[in-house]
Amino acid sequence: MRIAVTGATGYLGSRLCGALADAGHAVRAFALRSAGGGGGGEAGLLPASVEVAYGDVADVESLAAAFDRCDAVFHVAAAVEAWLPDPSVFIKVNVGGLENVLKAARRTPTVKKIVYTSSFFAIGPTDGYVADETQAAAEGMPITIVYPGFMYGPGKLTAGNLVSRILIERFNGRLPGYIGHGHDRESFCHVDDVVTGHVAAMEKGREGERYLLTGENTSLVQIFDMAARITNTKAPRFHIPLWLLEIYGWISVLVSRITGKLPFISYPRELGYSPRNLTEGLSEMLLWLKDEKFIKF
């Protein structure tokens, strides 16, 4: 199959492109021109067999050109940063980008399947965004929606790879304690399991259906403690109050404005999605961070 992937130079998108190429598909990676032209930037890190099409999800014409002759589209592109100087980017990319992908797909008769990457946060009470996502299926679009949890694992240290970034801060002494009380539980899933779930959604997912690609429910306290056991290092001995982190956050935003640098349901059985054990996945990620010289233990 010929498959287009938006957000192809991101944490999840780059891993997805690699998996699809390894499976023998003809992959067209859709990326911002700022991701690097001529193979010298982030796009140059994709497998050699992957074709790169440059454009912007805000530009429907560039999307239509990238989708030309494609059988399927993975819409992975999203603004996932914690903060941006222009907050309108979140609406432009996350909402407007989906609308433009659907417009471009409607103009491309060869596209028979769209897999859209949302977030499990969208499942809860919203202002209608989830309804907007599923409306496309009601209008006859061949769309399947997947909802990953908090992703972790080897890969690019983008805003989407938050767990790696937090553990880098932890093991380099810049985050000496637990974050707040740390007992809020979230669902953590290995990025490669999420990739497998995306491919399964393309192959087996029903049109208009929504699938959770999540993993074990745990807290950051348990993540920190598990990382300490795996690496045979000491766990934090205190909690950093949220009010102190909030002050740090405001300072980080101020510095970012000056420097321009950004601050820091049930499983879908029909897809065959089976996430790995958190201890196994976290062990793999910590060894990768050590091998890449991001942390020491």
C-alpha cells in the first residue's frame, strides 16, 4: 500500500514511518519544511525508502498533493507542547489540521482509510471536540480514531516523549523530588505498542470506531520508584510542592519568551492490541537513555 503519514518527523510519527516501511509499504512522510530539507534535518533521519513531502497541515493544497495516489492516511500531526508563544497554534494545528486532512482526503479518490491519532484526554468531558472527530464518520469518511495514553520509550526527545524528558531531569539532578503529591494515575503505553495499534487500526479497525491504545495505569510516584529499582539508584525522598513548580513554570515561560526556546475504557480486543508490561518497557527506555548518554546510573 501507499501510505501518507502527517507529523512524520515527530516522536510517534517517525516510529510509525519506520514500522510501515519495514512492513513493505510505500510511505510518504508529510513534514514541515523546517524539519529539514535535503536530508540534512529531522526528515533525513527517516528510513531511506520513505518519500518526504513538505507542507503544512494548515495548507490543504499541500496535504492534497501529499495524499495523491495514496491508499491510506495516518494523521498523527499535532501541537503537543505544554506552552507556545502563540496559543492559537493549538487550534490551527489540532482542530484546523484535522479539518484540512479530511478536505484533502475527500479530494483524493484513492484514499480508502484514514487513521486519526487523538488523545485519551479527549474521551472525558469536552466542549464538543470528540463529537467533531466522529462527525467525519457520520459524513461518510472512512475514518478510524485511536487514543494513545502517555507514551514512553526510545525515540526523539520531543514534547510527545514527556516521560523520557522527565526522567532525564530526574537522573541529572534537576528534578530531585516527586512532582506534587504524585499519586494521580494515568495510562502509560510504550510507543512501539502504540505504533502496532495504529497499524492494526489501518488493517482491522472499523470505520467510525474509536480505540484506546493505552497501557498500565500508574502514577509518577510509581514511575520514579520503578525507575529507581531498575537502575539500582535511590528514589526521591521528598515531594516538590505544586505551588513551587507553578512559580518555576512562570519563570520558564518568561525565559521562553525571551529566548524563543520552549519549556519543558477497555482495550480494543478486535485490533489484537496487547501492550507490554510497564517494567519491561521502562527498563528498555532507561537503558536506551543510558546508551545515548542522556542519563547515568
